[in-house]
Amino acid sequence: MDVSAAASVPKSEIYLADYRPPAFAIDHVQLTFRLFDDFAEVEAVSDVRRQEKGTAPLMLDGGPYMDLVSVAVDGEALTGNAYTLGSDSLTLHDVPDQFSLRIVTRLKPQENTRLEGLYHSGGNFCTQCEAEGFRHITYFVDRPDNLARYSVRIEANKARCPVLLSNGNPGDAGDLNERRHFAEWHDPFPKPSYLFALVAGKLGVLSDSFTTESGRDVALNIYAAPADLDKCGYAMQSLKRSMKWDEEAFGREYDLDVYNIVAVGDFNMGAMENKGLNIFNSKYVLASPDTATDTDFDRIEGIIGHEYFHNWSGNRVTCRDWFQLSLKEGLTVFRDQQFSSDMTSRAVKRLDDVRLLRMLQFPEDAGPLAHPVRPEKYIEINNFYTVTVYNKGAEVIRMMHRLLGADGFRAGTDLYFDRHDGQAVTCEDFVKAMEDANGADLGQFRLWYSQAGTPKLTVERMRDGNQVTLTITQSCPPTPGQAEKLPFHMPFMVGWVGADGAEIRPTIAADGTWHEDGCLLDLRQERQQFVFEGVPEGAVPSLLRDFSCPVLMTSDLTEAEFAFLSGADTDAFARWEATQTLVSNLLVRVVEGDEPLTSLPSHLTDAYGAVLTDENTDPALIAELLMLPSEIDVGQKLKVLEAEKLHKARETVLHLLVKAHGGVMRSRYEALASDGFFQDQDAKAARKLRNVLLGYLALGEDGEALVKTHYDGADNMTDQMAALSLVTDSDFACRKVVLDDFYAQWKDNTLVIDKWFAVQANSKREDTVEVVRALTNHEAFTIKNPNRLRSLVSSFSMLNQVRFHSEDGAGYRFLADMIEAVDAINPQMAAKLVAPLGRWRRLEGRARDMMQESLRKIAGNAATSDDVRELVEKSLT
């Protein structure tokens, strides 16, 4: 077969409206993998039955990256016209209604740079089958609504692959001839092919056990390179905490005898929830205080939890089709957010989630790649593993949790899991379970799944004596394919803070219910009024508490009222939002009005001063309150993005705050010094605040000496990285010395060197584009490793707004060049780089033209993959 020709056939769009159940189902498959140094042979014996009446042929999904060796039906080899082999399919003609199908394929995992299907990397064989990787292993009904039971036998050289793993529970194992051996695995639960997994190689193992609530003992194993086993302990403890939490919070108990995790260095995703055999990017498993920051530890715990929680929300109940991806991902992200909130600080975790949504998802919703949480069509499904599907999907689940209450939501999930266990279902099925368990009507709420875009809310007050009417108006801008939007149903949380700083609870006339953390307003109409009785003069509304719905909001609150809330509000999000709004409003005025910024408004200076001297609030939350809104966040509020002007204005605000409060900052920084490293929440909070203060103090006269001392004295990666980031961003004389020292110290640790690349990609120095391009030729850089690619290229293009939008267009050209280079090796990773080039509508003049030209360059390349072409063409329209 001409692989290159077959691979170049463009895919056509697939529509949700065209969904039909598969004509044939495979109930059981016996897979035998024979792994060798230069190829792999896969034998698949499937029990096939016809589901659709008639005589239609059996069409199996396949791909150009394997060779068909043989195919047989009920033991009889097929030849001639009995089947048709296409570029992406195998069609069997005249098959009976029920039969045994045997297919043998040959693969070359060692040449698989796409890291999809079966590949060989770092001395190990590994699979990645979500979303459509299984079709590159064997010909199959490779879709999520085909649930089968899998039995697997793996054969390999015993010395090179002593560890042989697959899904389910272990079976027989033993030696074979020619120094080979085998292992068998049996998964008793039906699953779609995307959840199949195999790992074979030379790995060390950290073992433990967990006793479930019902008394079953589960063997737990984390496999990694032998040299990395000492960094797996935190992941193991996170797994055990996840298992316990899911039993207590959702009543979900683990169901197999063994739970295996494997850490691999080359992986397109963060991790994969394959039933009983989770494959993880090593970045989200390996951690020690020397090599991982506090943020890394929290992220590892969250992702370990996420993949474990998928055992029920994704595996036992899975997606009917890929349009329903958020059914499992949105729900599971919400579950891991709740878990992390219980393990750390609920307030700070919520702010982290909101920040990510605003930095990544809101721009997606506002651009050419905007799509609903449940898309209506796609060409390449890998392109819909997006922050909209995952994180906005989680916000949709969170809103249901808010509307129904914790008990009502738990009743809904219990019904959902009981009703649909072992099935492939839809987002509609999940919402229906919530309705049925609570006697609720979520008809209008379903619009969150079908309408794209970020709703905009405007809140205005009208006072009549002690009666205050809040008028809330909602709208949603047009998005591709959706010019008109219907009003959303959303929970809007509001509180009231009296002039003395105390919480008050005025009476709500209708469509509102007071809860422990505020009044829940049931927002359903384009324009809706809520009347509060008994609101004293001077009381200020605390709006959108806990970020109760994913919206952009403006209100008639004054600057003085925001300053008041920044110190008095008891809701962490609303307090944080008040400080963010004060700075954002100032920056927008400066950038759009060309105001010279020589001093700060007194209410802003006073607000930050009050936060700095607050000794009663969690230091981690104080750190959040002190951080200015990001340039990306403020940039979304500008009519036209002027990245350089915005950057300079934000830097000026930082300098002016240091000028006003440098002494207090220095005193509190010194008071937070620790005599040693501790990993409890109090120590982590203190480190976070101390490092935020260091960021301010670095701008002072003795900033270089202070930062260098912080770097030299760091006894953990959190403090070392905080100092390294500030040095890298600076013109300090010690800059090159520190960067070289860090590299020399950690050059043998892949994950730490990823940080070294990322910190340089995020530098706001004017030479950053040249530095980043030069780093692609560094001895430690390779575009074949997804982590290394993300650390340099994605960090630069997604997070470094001012330097990506360099005035000469060098940032755009660099990204276009990298997309084309990566596309030739790993189209899935190349596609993940495209989004920043689609935001030309927020620019004007030459900048807009240069970004479009970079897109046209990629589109004009005949070798561009379907993965990349789909996103580039959408970005240009």
C-alpha cells in the first residue's frame, strides 16, 4: 500500500445529526501482541454480530500505518473479492449475521512518531487509543458505542520487556522459546476500543494496596523508569486519597483487583484513563520537593484523581459518540476540581479554575474556533479536546450542582450511574438523570450544551428607600454558525455587605433563595429584575459569588465600592474579583485613552495596602489578591489588542505599588522566611505569598541582590523557580549566570529542564522571540517530545502575549514555522499549536495582516495534515 498517498486523502465533516448505531457489534475480542525489535504483529479474534437488519457489509475502521497480513471468517481465509481494503477501512462482503473474525496486522511501532496507536519510545512499547488510535493497531469497529470485553496476550523478549501490562486483571504468565515470555490479561467489564491499553518494557514498580469500603483489597502499582521510582510516592498517596474520596463523595468503589499506572516520557496528553491501566505523562506522576513546585504537586494530585474518577465517569458509563466528549470530561473535571478543593484550599482552587477559564477558554469562545460544549460537527475529533469541552463543560456541571444543591446533585449522579452502568450514553442522558432524581426542569439549561460563546451580563441597581432592584441583562455574541442566541438558564449568586463590613441578608421578593454562601438568583430571561427589601444605605452587592456561572460581567459598582469589597467581602472570588477589576479598569483607561500613568488612584493604593496588612486571611488567598490581572485577561477587555502598550502600563502599575508599599512588602517577605522545607498547606501558602512579594520587590533598587539571594538559598523547586522566573524576565547582570547554573544543575532531569525552557519562553524581554527561536536548536530541545514542545512553543504563543504579538510579526512567523515542522511528525500536537494564530480579529492594521499571512502560509502547504488544516481554515474564515 502507498501509505503517503492513502494518508493524504482529506477527511469529510462528520455531523452529530447523522449519528446511527453501528450496523455490527463486537462483543468480545481476543488480542495477541507479538512484539519484536523492528515490528509488531497483532492478531485480533472478534465475536461479531449484526445489529442492523439487512445484508449490509461489515465496514471496519483502519488506517494507513499498518499492513494487513490476513483476514478470516469462521476459520476460512478470505481472498479475492471477499473484502475491499481502503485507505482508512476494511470492508467485508457477504458476511453472516454472527461469526468469528480473525485479522492479523503488522505494525512498525519504532517508526510511529505520532504517538497514537502502538508506538515505541524510551525503550518501551506503549499505546494511546483515544480518540481513534485503536484503528491503527487492527481493523475494528473503532467507535465509543461498540462495547466489548477484551482478553489480551502479550509476547515479547523477556530481557528487553520484563513488564507486560494490559487492561483488567492479570491471568496466566510464563516463558516461551527464544528467551521470550508472555502475560495474559482479562477485563471483565465491556469497554470501547479507545480505552484499550498496553505497555511493555523495562520498568520499575512502586507497589501498595487499598482496601475498599466493602472490604476488597486492591493491588496498586505505579510503573516508571527504575531511576524515577523515588519520585512516585506522592502520586501513590494521591491515588489512595482519590479512591477514598470517590467512595465518600460519590459512593463509587473501585471494581478490579489491580490498579496500574505507568509513567512515560513521550505522551501527547496529560494522562489516559484506560480501564485499570492508566498511562500518564511522566510530568504528572514524578515529583519530589527538589524537582517539583508546589503547583506541580497539586496538579499531580488533581490529574491522578481525574483519571481515577474516570473509572465511573467515562469507563463504566461512556460516551455514545465523540460529540458527547464532555459527558465524561466535563463531569470528571468537575469531580477532580471538587477533590482538589477538599485536599487543598477551596477558595484558592476556585480562583485557579477561574483564571484558567479566562486565560484559555474565554479567548477560544471569542474566536473563530468557538464551539459548543457538545459540538455539532467535526473533521478531526482530536481537535475537540479543548478547554471548552473540558473546562467550560465542568462549569456546566458545576451550575447543575449549584441549581440542584449538593444532595440533589448526588441523587442525580447515583441515578445516572445506576441507570447507565455498562452503557454508552449522551449528555442528554446525564441531564435527564438530574431532572428525574430531583423533579426538576432543565430544558432551558440544555442550551449550555448547544450554544457557543461566553454570555455577557450587565447588572444595574435602582434604590427606592430600603428597597433595591437588581436588573440583570444577558446577551451572547455571535459565534461561527450561530448568529442568534437564546437566553441561558444560569445560577447567579449574590450577597450584600453592609457599610460596616458585615454580611446582611435582605428579603428577596421572588426568583431567589438564600443559601449559606449567598442568595441564588434563578436567571432565565434576557432581562430580569430581582427586588431586595430591607437594604440599608451604604450596603454593596457582592456579585457573581464563587463565579457561579461562566460569564463576562459589568456592573454599576463604583471604584470606591470595588475597593471596599476588596477588603470586606467574605466570598473569596468576589473579593479577588474586586481587586482585579480595580486594576483592569485602570489599565483599559490608560491603553484606550492614552492617559499618562504617573500615579495610582488613592482607592487602589489603599486597597492593596489593606490586603498587605491583612493578617487574618489565608496567606495563599492574600497572594492571589496581590497578583495583578494577567495581560491576557485585560487584553480581552480592550476593543483592539495593543499588547505592547498594555504590557508597559501593567509594568508601571507594579512599580507604583512597590513605590507605595515597598516597606510593608519587605517586612512581610522577611517575616515569611522558613527555617526548613515543609509540605503542609500552611507552608505552601506561606511560600506562595513570599514569592509573590518577591516579584514586587525585584523591581526595587536592591531587587537583583534580593532575588539572587533567594535563588541561592532555595531548598526547594518552588522557591528556585520563583527566583529563576524573575531573573529570566530581567536585565540583571546575573541573568546568564543564573540560567546557566540552573541548566547545569538539572540538565539530566527532563522535567526540570522543561521548566527552564518555559521560563525563557515566558520572558517579557524584547529579545524573547530571537531567544525562543534559538532555543529550538539547543542540544536539549526536540520537537518529537510533546512536553518539550509545550514548554517552549506553547508557553511562548499561548501565554506570552506581548512577545508573541511582537510588532515585526516575528512571533507569528516562528509559530507558523513550528506548526509545519511538527505537523510532519505529529499532526495531533501540531494542531494544538494553531489557536493563537486565529485571533487576528482582535488586531488592526499590519499586525492583523501578518497573522493572516502566517495562516495562509500553512494552508498553502500541500503536506498539511487534516488535523491542522481544519483549524487553519476555520481560523481564516
